Amino acid sequence: MIERAALSVPCQRAAVMTELRRLLPGNKDIGKTLPFGLAALDSCLPEGGLTAGALHEVVPESEGAIATAFGFIVAILASLSRVHPIIVVMSGYGRRRYGCLSGHGVRGLGLDPARLILVETAHRKQTLWAMAEALHSAAPAAVAGMIDKLDLKLSQKLHLAANDAGLPLLLLRPPQTLEASAAATRWRIGTAAAARDRFGMHTRARWHLRLERCRNGRPGEWVVEYDHVAHRFSLAAALADPSLSRGTSDRPLRQARRS
């Protein structure tokens, strides 16, 4: 009798979580994929977009590009936070090294800071636990976080938690050599000169994106810009002409990096 009662607890919890996911409108608003709305990127991704219930890694090209890489994560999250919150898990040791979130900077990329729930942790174990619990809660539209080290086994646990919740987990990782991972995609993010208006003011953020790995998809490389008002990605001007695609010549990419 004791063993049966103990075994029934996980079953009851699973049934409750399933019913909560069915009732919460947040998961109904999120499809199986999160398209960028840019054919050049979406054509490389399975089913035309980022898989919603999966772990996705975002890696800066260098230490100096960490803020740039997190900006790319914010741009992805901006279109998901109009109704439901985003949970961001940041470690205290990461804050000492990389700084903390800026409400002004987040808003500048189209994400309302009021939609963010920020969780700060003291060490790696707490960070992993907080991200997993955030996913299991089925309350946010997505979960994002930063972690310094992640082995294959831990990445598998996070990927499964994201899959069970049907929510995207966007994980910022340091630029050092990375271990094997169960992530569905890995993005390498570099800096690119922002678009400016005739007064010299920044109008659109730009990133040099490299999709290093993609399960059931294919890698690619682009220079893109982001309209924070329309929540829309587009190719940077140097690459907007199909005749200047990377498949024909690498020159436009090099020019875009220098601009």
C-alpha cells in the first residue's frame, strides 16, 4: 500500500501539470516553432523556425560580444512576451563578471522590462534548478538564462524539461571551447555595425549570426538587422540583394563586418 501511494504521487502530479498546460493560454499562443520571419534563416531550421520545446544555445564570438549575444536572445523573446512573462535566470557570479540586465537596453530591443521575471542564483547548481523549475511551471512564454559550464548529461536534462513544457529555453554560454551538448541549435553571435539614420543615430541593431549546428536542419551564416518596433529580422543592406549571397561570394560578408 505504501509503495502504491508513493508511485501514485508522480502520476497525479503529471496529470495536474498536463491539465494546467491545457488551461493556461500561454502554451496555446506558442506554436511548435518560432519563425524569424526571414526566409534565409527559417529555411535552415526544421519546420521553418526554432523548435519551441527545445534547448537553444547562444554563444558570443568573444568575451567582448557577450552583451551582443544576449541582445540577440532578447530580440527573439520580444515577440513572445506580449501577454505572458519571460523568466530570466542569471547567476550572481555571472553578474560580477558580465554585469546585469539593463531595463533601458531591453526596452530598446522591443522587450517590455515589466514582462521579465529575473531570478538570481548563487551558483551553477541553483541556476540549473531554477531553469528547470521555471520550465516545469508552464507559466512563462519562454525561459532564458546564462551558465558558465554545461556537460552533455545536464544539457539533456534541460532539453527534456523544455520539451516536456513545450517552451523554448535560450541559454547564453561563454565563448570558450564548448562541450558536447543536446541543444537543438547552437548560434555563434558576433558584432556588426548598427544601421544609422541621416543624423548618425542608431536605428536598428545588427548581428553577425552563424548557425553552427542545427538538429534536422543545416548550418548557415548571415548578417542581419532587427526592427524592434515591428519585431522583424531582415538581412543587412549589404546582403539584401540575392546576387550578393554568400554562396556566390564571401566579399559582401567581409564588407558588412567592416562597415
